[in-house]
Amino acid sequence: MRERVWLNWAMHAGFYLLLVASALRLVSRHGMVAQTVAALVICAVLALAYLVGVVFWSRLGRRRVVWLGCVAAVWLGLVVVAPSFSWCAVPLLFLCLRLLNARAFAVAAAVLTLVVIAAQTKIAQEVDPSLILAPIGIAAMTAVTFWELQRESAARQLLIDDLISTRETLAESRHRTGVLEERERLAREIHDTLAQGLTSMGILLQAADRVWAADPALARAHVRRAAEAAAENLGEARRFVRDLRPPGLDGTTLPEALARLCASSGDDGPRVRLRVEGEQYPLEPGVQTALLRVAQGALANVRDHAGAANATITLSYLDGEVTLDVFDDGAGFTEPAPAPGRGYGLRAMRDRLAEVRGTLVVESTPGEGTALAARVLVGAR
């Protein structure tokens, strides 16, 4: 439990003020007689004993209850010699509340109250009910007040602990979410680059194998293309480690990267044409990467599934948005039916575009080809 430091010091100060006030009253009433001197000596011992507990509070630990018992015993002896010191019971009641459990505190509070009543009755010239009711009322109000303060402190500490626990849980959840997002990002990168590159290499090598004997020159050309694809994929793999922009955009604009993609996709596949509409303006690297990856994925789908002879990529720069359309004259489809182990492409495209405030729409009719439209908000020019 986190203690109220200001309340502790207020009670310590109150204890010493009551000691000084009681000592001054004793001297003014009785003078420096033997009984007064004895009471002052015991008062000094009590002040010193109390100070030891205040100074070495953190070191006492579980021995604080023993220290409290010693202080209470010295105070009881002082009250027997000089009853005017009985009102020091209020700070002692506070200490009992801090250090004792509920049952022990109830016993200690009753004992302290009875001692105060006995002391006040002894020094009073005339006994009246106030001498009994006043100490009981003061003890009750003091105990209730301190108890309520401790209850509020405990409730506040419980709330703080809950908030800390919740914060740690949220931090752990965010960490897990970040790990999952990073895995998803790497999955998209691998699908859009390495997997498609390996597929292209396989197609080129199969084509080379088919014409190896009939047309060695064409076979060697296919092998060279496969070697170039392998080098490009090696660059992609290294980019994963360096976390740099894709090599397709290094030092080039998005239209230039798309033009190079169209040129490389025409080998042993559909003829691909690029159209750029509107006045070009700079795009954020993330937007360029997303659109380039969408184009790569779309052309991979056209090559692997559509059976198309022609495909067209249209990049349009508009006010507030940039669009990328990919159309092919292939077989089309009614419902996407990916082959076993495939089918990640469209979901990866949508996820990638969503990261840059983009959307993806796919329209297809059997026998009439497929149109894919990517749209990204980029703000006014």
C-alpha cells in the first residue's frame, strides 16, 4: 500500500507538539519539583524512542510493531507520572492503525481510550460525563477518519495496479499484433517477388528444355532470361535484410519501373502494353511500391491463369488519386478458383493497398477477359 507521506509527517509533528504542550503545562502548573523533573526525563526518553522509529522506519521492517510496543509502554509510564501527557494517544492511535490488523487495532484503541479517560479523570477537579464521552468520541472520529483514508489509498493503489497491468497487457498485445503484421508483410513480399520470380524462372527453363535440341540459340536466350530473373530475385532477398525500397524502383520512377516490367513480361507470355495518362507528380515510396507490386501480381495471374494474348496496364495520375488498371483478353472467370497452394495474390494486393489508403476492384466475365483496378488516395496535387 502506498502511504500518504504528508499525513505521516503531520502525525509525527503533532506528536511532538503535544509532548511540548504537555511539558509546558506540567512545568507551569507544578514547577520544577522532583515529580516534574522525572516526568520530563521520561518525556525525553519517549521523544528519543519515537524519533528512532521515524528515522529508521524503512530498516525496522517487521520490527515496527515491537518499536510501537516500546513507545506505548514508555508513554503509559509517562501518563502514570504526569496525566497531562495522555493526549499523545491520538498520534499513537494513528500508528496502531498503520501497523496492526483490525482485531489488534480495536484492542489497542480501547486501551488507549481507557488510559486517556483515566488520566483526564485524575487531573479534573470535578468529574463529569464529558471526561468519558470526549475521549471516546475523539478516538472514534480519529479511527474512522484514518480508516477511510487507508481504504481510499488501498482502492487507489488497486486502481493503479490494474492500470499498470492493463498497460502491460496492451503492450504485449501490440507486440503480438506487430509480429503478425510483419509476418503478413513478409508473406506479401515473398509472394509478390520471390515466388513470382521463381515461377518465371521455371517457365523460362521449361521453355528452354523444349527447344534445346531444335533451337539452341532460343534455348540459350531463355536460360539467360532465367539467370537474369535469378539475379533480380537475389536482389529482392537482400532487400528483405536491408529493408530498402524494391530494386524495381531504385533510381527510377513508377512509370519507368512499370515499363521495364512490361518488357520483361512479354517473354513466353502475353504481350503487355503500358499507358500513362495525366500529368505525372511525385508519389510516396509506399504508394509506388504498392502499385508496382499490384502490377507484378496481376501480370503473374494473367500469365499463369488467364491464357491471354494481350494485356494492358494503364497508370492514371488524377487530382487526389492515382489509379492502376490491368486488363487482359483471357478466359476470365465467374468465381475465383485458385489452384491448391495458390490464391494468396488478390488478398495480398488488397492488404498492401489498404496500407496506403487504397482499394482494389476485380471484374471478370467468362470469355471476355479480366479487369483489375487499383485506386490510391494521394491528396490534391
